[in-house]
Amino acid sequence: MKYADLGLGDRVRLRKPHPCGSYEWLVVRLGADIGLRCLGCGRRVLLSRSEVEKRIKMIVERGSGSARPASQTPTMIVSDDHHG
């Protein structure tokens, strides 16, 4: 399963639990490596993008920095009408 559209602040569920018992993580860093913070104990880990793609089960909730499809991206309309 590919999750190339992960964004900052996304809450994800991994296939196996962390030793603290939590399955859910928060995306805190994006790049070639992805930083995750455990929502159970606060532990931070840095995993390669390919490793995260293998371990992720689902995206639970999208954060504010997530990539959105173009159809959902807000559009700014600029008018050429000048009043005054």
C-alpha cells in the first residue's frame, strides 16, 4: 500500500503495536525519512519512507499540513474589475 501523500500532522495506525501498547503515531517530519511520534508514550522515531509504507495500516486522521487532491485545494479568484 502506498502512502506517498502523507502530510505533517497526519495520525497513522501501524500494523504492529509500539512496546507501550499504542498503534497510533503522528507524522512530525517529512522527507526521504519520515519522523513519527508515538501517541501513547511520546517516543520519536525516524524511519525511511519505504519502511513507513510497509508498516502503515491506515491513515486515521489528516493533519493540517496534509497534501490534498487538486479538486479539494481552495482556489483564489482574482477579478479584473477595479471600482473606484
